[in-house]
Amino acid sequence: MNLAKVVAKIAVAASITLALAGATWANEIKGKVSVQGIKSAENIAVYVDVIADKKFDVPKDHVVIDQRKIAFIPHVVAVQQGTTVEFLNSDPVGHNVYWPSVSGNKKLSHNLGTWPKGEKKPFQFNDLGVASLLCNVHPEMSGYVVVAPTPYFAVTDKEGNFEIKNIPAGKYTLKTWSEDGKATIQAVDLGGATATVDLTVKK
């Protein structure tokens, strides 16, 4: 066999290996959240709960929450535990960011202070739970950071749709968090490329 054929066979084998590796991680969980007794199916966090014996690296990429038009944008942000969130002020007035607790634990409260337009302050969220964002300069402002234990999460759109991509096959526990509704828990068996899950969040 000449060298050209050997090289061609190696290239084909490498392509197959890469394709298989990609397929392994191309799985997704998607679906729709319906609501009962609450106003909207938008801004509901859906995430995969703790996976036994599985640890994840701290994310290198930072997430930005803007303070614009006297509002936290996005209103709800889901992040993996250990993620650094940068709070940007895009308004022509000073803004403050603080949270009185994380999921009710007042010992985890924090106040980042107040800063002017164009500046931002970072904070690394290492504690699981939900930080309720407030501004002591503008009491009408509110937002939420949902800190999940895995990198597999999404926030629903206006119709309640969500999609969590790049999940390896396996059995998981799916959880939701809503500003106005109770948390839901559902088992998911992701054996194929896609698992479709319909969830209901109640008041």
C-alpha cells in the first residue's frame, strides 16, 4: 500500500472518531413549561441537578448582567456554580447591586456597592441557590441569579420553551425555579439524541 492510501485511511478513521465523539455530546433535553396560577411561563430556570461522582471545572467565561433603563437585564440568569458574573451599569445614574440572601440564607448576603455609568463589578457565585438582586437606589429594580450545580441549564422564552444542549447520555434529575411558582422535579432518561420533557409549574 502506497503512502497516499495510508494517509487517506488515517484521515477517514480520524473523521469517524471525531464524528462519534461529537455525537456522544450532541444530546439535548428540550421541552415546554406550562404554568398554573402564575402570570407567565417566561424566565423560568430549568437545570440538571447534581450528578453523583461528577465534578465540573469552574467556567472561564464570565456572564454579564446589565443595569439599563432602571432594570436588570436579563431579569433571570442561570449560571453554573463558580461562574463570575459582571454587573454593568449602562444608565446615566448610579446603581447599587445587593442580594439579602441566597435561597433564604442571609449569611450569604452581599452588597457590591454603588458605581456610575460604564463601570462594572464582578462577583463569583460559589454557593448553590438563587440570589435575589436588588438596588437600594432604585427599589423597583429586581433580578435573579440562579446558581446551578451543573453546566446543563436554560431559561424559558416567552412561550415557556427551553433547550439544554450538549449533554452526555444518562439518567438525570431535572429541576425548575420560578420567581412566582413552586419548584418542580422530574426524572429524565436521555438515551438518544433528544429527550422531550413537558413540565408544569404551579403557584
